[in-house]
Amino acid sequence: MIIYTPLTMDEVFPTDPTQFNNKKTIPIKHGVITLEKREETWLVCSLHSSNPADYLRSDYQPGTIWSAPLEEK
């Protein structure tokens, strides 16, 4: 399998599996959002959606504090 990505090898395949302990993937209507735990809040880390309008939503932008329940929004 070949992966074409601008990310480094360590970002795609971290050597420390505990790096995934503070991340959670949430399904949305047209894809998924990856959240990262920072102290007491969850921040949007990435968005993967087939709907181009999702990328324009301010609540789905990376770095935004996730205020919805950790379920589908």
C-alpha cells in the first residue's frame, strides 16, 4: 500500500501508541472529525468529509473547541 501525504512518517505511524489515547474520532453526516484532548476540553484536530460545505463551517475548523457531546453533531 502506498500513502501519499504531506505528513511525516512519525505523524502517520507514531512509534508511541499512547499518542492515540488523547484522540477520538466522531462521525458526522458526511464524514468524520478527529478530536484531541487538551486539558479539560476537546479541540478539533482534523475533518474528513465528502461535503465541501462542511469545510466552511466554523465549528469544524481545526483548533476549534468542540462544544457538542462526543457523538454525532
